[in-house]
Amino acid sequence: MPCFRYTALGAHVLLQQARLFWRSALSGFRAAPRAAAAADAVLDSGSLWLVVGLGNPGAKYERTRHNVGFLAIDALAAAEGISVANQQLRALVGRGTVAGTPVLLVKPQTFMNSSGEAVVPLLKYYKVPPSRCLVLYDDLDIDVAALRLRQKGGHGGHNGMRSIITCLGGSQDFPRLRIGIGRPQGNRQVVDHVLTTFDKHESDDVEVSIQQTIDIVRSVLSIGVEKAVSLSGAAGGVAKQAARPKPDKTQVT
């Protein structure tokens, strides 16, 4: 009889241990989706920003003037420890925080002229208003490495920005940081100019400009666009307009 009671007690203990094991296992299975949902909830919250760099995908365009927006995103991602390697919809994206604000860093993979087809679906997916989408892109009309932050505005002949505005139904109410690449010299056409690389002297200036871009992005996210625009202007962040000998109607790809 003692032996029988001991065996029954042992069986009871084993049964309890088994119950605890499966309860723990099931709890773990349930926790994983909850953790993923929590991460998505952060991205879906009212504080999420999209920071978008415009450019063309592919190694042949990697260091060209037209891809300075991509270069800025890469530098920002490296500075903040964010990997921009996940494919979502039609863009490479990276999730993280900048200046304490949740962000989605975005590099459209549609080629420049169709940038809006990558950017706007992401805005809709995450329910982010255009006012919290900061676009970084190249600008012919300001000197190389000059920066100009604006709360809203037109496309200025830039086809990537034109595409975003078109896909937003004509709305221009989103912030943008223009990074100067200068106008072509001599007889070089605009379409050729934007696909050239910076020379050594220009590259040094652009590297400094990209570091300043990181600071401006942090300012936008921490104090808001309006105050960041004021600070950027007060700090002399805007250089003189690049020389424009005559209007150029060339469509930039």
C-alpha cells in the first residue's frame, strides 16, 4: 500500500509538471503574435514618421547625383543603427527610432519617375498622413551640398516629387529637404548631369552636407517641421540659388 500511494503521488506530480509545461509552451506561442502585434502597434501609432530618400535602384546609379537621397538615408540608417533591407510593397524599408520618434526609413525601388507608387501605398498601409512624411531628394536649382528644408511646396520639375504629388491626388502638403547638386556646366544636358557622380571636391562637401542632413532630420522629428525650418534658415543652411543661364524643360529620369 505505501508503495501504491507513493506511485500515485508520483504520477500526480508528473501530471502537474506536464500541465505546467504545456501551459508555459502555449503561453509562449501566444506571446509571439502579441509581441509582433505590439511592434506593429508602435508603427501604426499616431507618432510614426516616414523618412524617404529618393533615388534609382541598382549599382550603376549608386553614387550619382540623382541618388543623393538614397545616400542620406543610408547615412541616417548607419548613424541610428537601422537596417534598411526589408522589402515592403515596392520599397526597401527599415524600422527604428530617431530622436525618440518611431520611424520607417524608405528607399523606393520603382525608379525615380514612379517614386509615388512606392511612397503613397506605405503611407496608406501605416495610416500616416503626408504631413509626417519627410522626403530627401536632389535639387538642381541650389548649389552642390546646399540644403533647403520646406514644410510643403511643388515638385519644381523633379519627377520623383511630381510622382509623389500625383499619387497623393495633387496634395503638396508634406515636408521635404532638398539637397543641392548644382546645374550642369557647359553643354551638358540635365538628364546626363544628374546621372554623373560628384567630383572629389564636391564629394567632400556632399559628405558634410549629408551629416548636416542627419541633424536636420533629427530636429524635424524632435521639435517639429516649422521650428526646424526656422532653425535651418537661421543657421544659414540655405545657399544661394545655383546659376540658371536659361530654363531647361528636359524631363529628368
